[in-house]
Amino acid sequence: MSEQEINHVNLDLTEYNQGTTVVPDSYYNPNIAPLPKNAKTWTWVNYATIWAGMIHNVPAFMLAGLLTFEFGPLIALMIIAIAYFTLVIALYLNGHIGTKWGIPFPSSIRPMFGIRGARIPVIMRAISALFWFSVETYAGGLILDALISIFYPSWSTISAYLLGMPLHLAISFFLFWFLNVLVLFKGMDDIKKFELIAGPLVIIILGGLMIHVITHANGLSSLFQIRGNNVSLPNMALAISTMAGFWATLVLNIPDFTRFSRSQKDQLIGQTVGLPILTLLFSFIAVGLTSAVIYIYNIPSNDAINYVNPVNIMYLFTDNPYITLILGISLVIATISVNVAANIVSPVYDLISLFPKKLNTWSKSAIVSAILGLLYAPWLWYNNASSIENVINLIGAGLGSVAGVMIAHYWILGKTEIKLADLFKPNGRYWYVSGYNVNALVAMIIGFSVPVIGFLIPKLSLLYDYGWYLGLFLSIAIYLGLERRRREVKMEP
């Protein structure tokens, strides 16, 4: 880039006690710059409802049911509680940086990896998030298509095809994609407002439906008719790791949200209420609803596990169109809610960070992110996606090593202090060697290699199963060791 192409931006950091400065726009965009304090308006209620909007999704519903069939209801809920109460600690630690300094993940990662080196974990996160966006979008399209087909049976008989999909499914899929873009397009304030309504609404609807069916079943005793058949400490530990890993990438995403927080107290209380507490409530609803319909409809044991899927439950209520419609709409809203907050917000920030001049507005990056999600073409592999999911799960597990480097640098080495102007300055504090902090990259790569080894060597599969935790702690130790050595070398005469 020639000198003539570089413009300079006045950066006012007086609210953060760092004065004013001028930075080149090569790595700067207002969407990834520190927020002014008057824009930090989110309360603990907003964080609780954001999490409420993310946790009430079809995969989480199914996972709670599957755990119940494996361990029984009480142990299943205990596993969920342990997983999410431990996860909220990591969420708070990484959320602190967003709250204190008003920056999203792509900026908050620069002190650790360097301004250019930060692109690597940013790209990793974007690849993983866009994959899950495509998965949830297709799943939402299937739900919408099923709902329409229940009320208009001729809908599913349309024989034409589009892009390898039946036309009726293609229409449902793209309509659902458009609804996601509609919520996403204008920015975080509109997302906050949507989640403020959607999160509590879905929990109320599903909770009300659970109460309705339990009153027609054998009360809460129907819940305890499901007996666990795989209860052991190793299996429970693995289940805890699986549940934590389900939301582990949010440990990286969380500064994207906490940058809007009024205080650390707001983000801590909101996340504690939203993740472990509301997740337990939602899981209890999922288990209760599944158990009650199995009892009411006398579903045989060999078929019962299929009703951990709420879409299959929806078909059971076709004799009551009002319940079917309410349940179907709530599932559509729930899927939009999790898809926008958990899967597509982060790539919007990531693309802005990677292309700060070309994707210089939220709306541009939102459209590009949503279109990139379509390029995964989930309709071609959705029902046979195990190999692709393994690759993406490896990337997700590797992101644990990124979180470890962030926590080690921010809390232990940096003492929660950041030089904000240097986040956007070549040759500043965070430029390291040509923009890369080699120590952070080495720690991340070694931490990332742990789940890869477990994936490639079946006898070491525990490394893959517990990859996020191992990557997290291993990268913390390696990064601290390398940085300590760097400082010792600098002190040598």
C-alpha cells in the first residue's frame, strides 16, 4: 500500500484516560474501535436475554434429551449445571476485556497475536462460525418447511427442484435466511431488541407447553420414567466436556457483546443468569416435554429417542392446530435467535477487521457474511456431515488454545491493561515482528495440535474429546513460558 493511499483518523481515547491520537486507517474501522462510554448501555438483563435467545435452540433441546436417555434426568441436569457454571468463568474472564475497553474480539486479540498475526485466529473463528450459521439456517428452513406442510399438505408435493433442493424446501430455506439477515442487518442495537423479546418468549411458550402436557401425563413422575443406562464417572466427565464445548467458541465471541456493557457487574450477573441458570431451566423444559409426550402417546422405547427432536414433537400435536402453530413459530424464532447471536455476529466483526476499508459498514459486512454462509451449501451434506463437522469441531477445539493465549496475556502479563491506540498502529507496541507475535502463534499451534493428535490416533481419542480444555490450559502454560523467556533474554547484557 502506498503512502498516498493511507488516510489518518483522529482517535479520541480521553474517556479511557489515554488522551487523543492519530492512527492510520490501514487497520482501523469505527466498528472495531473502542466504543464511547455513552454507547455502553447494555444491562445484565440484556445479557441474560441474549443468552436466553442462544440457549433455546433445537440442538440444545436434543442434547438435553439425549443426556437424559444416557444418564437419567437428575444426573443429566447435574452435568449441564457443572458444564455451564465452569464455562461462565471463562466467559467472564474474556468478557472483561470488552467491558473495560469497549472493543470486540478482532481488536482484543491484537495485543496477544500482533496486529497482523491476529488475522489467523480471526479467520479460524469466521470459518467455524459461518459453518454453524449455514447448519442452523438449513435446520431453520427445514422447521419452516415442516410447519407450512402441516397446514398446507400440498406444499410438500411440489415436484420442481432448485439447487438440488425440492422447490418448497428451497423457498423455506431462503425465506429463513432472509429473516436472519433482517434481524442482523442494522446492527447490534436491533439484535439486542430482538433478543430481549425472543429469548424470554420462547422459554415462556415451551414452558407453558411442558406444563400443558405434564398435566395430561402422570405429572412430573413421567419425567422419571426415563432411566439412564450409561452412568459412570468417565462418561459423565466426557458429557461435561461435550456440553462445555457446545458453547466454547462463545468464550472468544463474548467481547463482541460485552463491549456494550455498562459495567463488569452487569456482564457477570447477566451471563450467570443467562447461561447456567436459564440453560438449566430450558433443559428441564426439554426433558419434561420429551418425557411427557412419550408417556401420553405411548411411544415404544425403541422409538422414544426420536422425540428428543422438538420438530418430531410438533407433528404429535397436529390434532390441535393452535399448539402446532405456536410450537412451530417458537422453534423458528428460537433458531433465528441463536443463529444471529451465536453464529453470524462474529463473522461480521471478523470481516470488518480483515477488510476495514472495503467492508467499512456493518450492513456491508452483514450481507457478505450471510452470502458466504450460503456458499457452504448445507443442503448437499446436511444429512451426511460427520466428516465436515469433524474438521470444524477440530477448529473449534483449536480455538480453546486461542482463548488460553488471550487469558494468559490479558490477565497475567498485561494485568488487564491495553494501549488502545497501538491496536491500530503499525510499529506500535503490538506490532512485534512484522505484525506477528511468534510466541502467541507457537502456543496456539501446540494447543491446537492436541485435539488433532486425538482425532488422528484413536487410542488417544481423549485428547480430542477434551480438546478444548487441554488446548486452553496447555496454551496458557506455553505462552507464559515463552513470554517469560523473551523477557529474560531482553534483560541479559
